[in-house]
Amino acid sequence: MSKVAISVRDIKKSFALSHSGAASLKTALLWWKKKRIEKLEVLRGVSFEVNHGECVALVGRNGAGKSTLLSLLSNIYKPTSGSIEIDGKIAPLLELGAGFHPDLTGLENILFNGMILGLTRKEVMERTPAIVDFAELHNHIDSPVRTYSSGMQARLGFAIAVHVDADILIVDEVLAVGDYAFEKKCYDYIAEFRAKGGTILFVSHNPDSVRKVADRCIWLAAGEVKMDGTVEAVLTAYQAAGDER
């Protein structure tokens, strides 16, 4: 492996928003106004590097482009321009539980999601007991996921994601996904992952979480890197600017 785990070079991402004024097919056919397309620029030339073994936090106001950036790194979106290079296997922890099928049981969703994250069927089956133990859902694992609370779904999603032997964790505001005891388990896992040389890039609106986990902090504002430096320096500047949310 090279020294650099994540290399982001002049990344730009824009979305096309349609303003037709029509809420249905019928009104679209009858609507007399010309459709207007708006270009929404979410990222405006973002560049940074994350080294192997480093833990970097992304902070910034809602709408600054943090989640879009993580989605680009997780290959959910493609950039409009620029380049991304990843050295290692990624486990994205984004919107935990969002990909679960509500009518499948917890066990069936473990198999489904584990294979999506790159494990073979055999590997998922071998790791299922450890996943269930980590999620602490023994009494519910054979029930349909639609019967789970949002916290239970998040716990199962986190447990699956951390059992795929990733080199890099991409985490979007999901370090605390349950009660205090489970939150501590998540932080203990993060500490163990880092001790083994794992790399983490995560979004958080919680300064205490950033101080607890990160080596470095990047402040995104209006789709650009406003500041990249030590945790205390960036958080101090960010909060002084009134961007604590």
C-alpha cells in the first residue's frame, strides 16, 4: 500500500434540478410554463488527502457538501469533474439500515447486505454469529426488519459494515447508534480499528466526538475546503464563525 489512503483532487459535483411547476403527469402535459432547469453546485473543487492510519473529521453546516462527498468516495455518485483515488477496501457507514428490505428477517438482510459489501455467501455465513452478537439482536434476528426500531436497524447496519474486513471506514454521523452501552461498543471498535492501522473519514456535528476520535479536521463551507488542520484549530475557527451546526 502507498502512504495515501484517500486522494481527492479538485472534485466538483453538481445536480440538475427541474422546476416544471407540475406535480403529476397530467399537469405536466397541461402545464403552459416552460420547464426550468437549475444547476445546483454542491462541491466546488475540493482537494485533500488522508493517509493510512489517519482519522479525519469533516465538519460544516448542513448543505456544505459533506454527505455528498462521502457518497462520492463510496461510489454512490460519480463526480462531475476531478479525480478520486482509494487505496484499500472501503466500508461505507452511511444511513445505516437504509438498504434493508423490510419484509426480510434480520438474518436474511445480513446475507443480502454482506454480499453487497463484497463478501461471499460463505464469508457472510461464517461471520453471521459475530454480527448478531455485536448488534445484540439475538431475540429479534428472525423477525422481519419492519418490526425493528430505527435504533435496532442502525445497530444491525453498523454490525454488518464493521465485519467486512475494510481498510477504510467512511462514516456519516453514525458513531452513536444506540443506548450508552452500545455507543461505547462502537467507540471501542473504532479505537481497535485505528490501533490496527485502519483509516477513518467521518462526518460529525458533535465537537466532542470529533475531539474523541479525530487526528485532523476539515471544515467544508459552501462546497469548498474552508480550513484543514488540527482538531482544536479547526473547531475553534468553525465555532467562532457561528458554524457549530
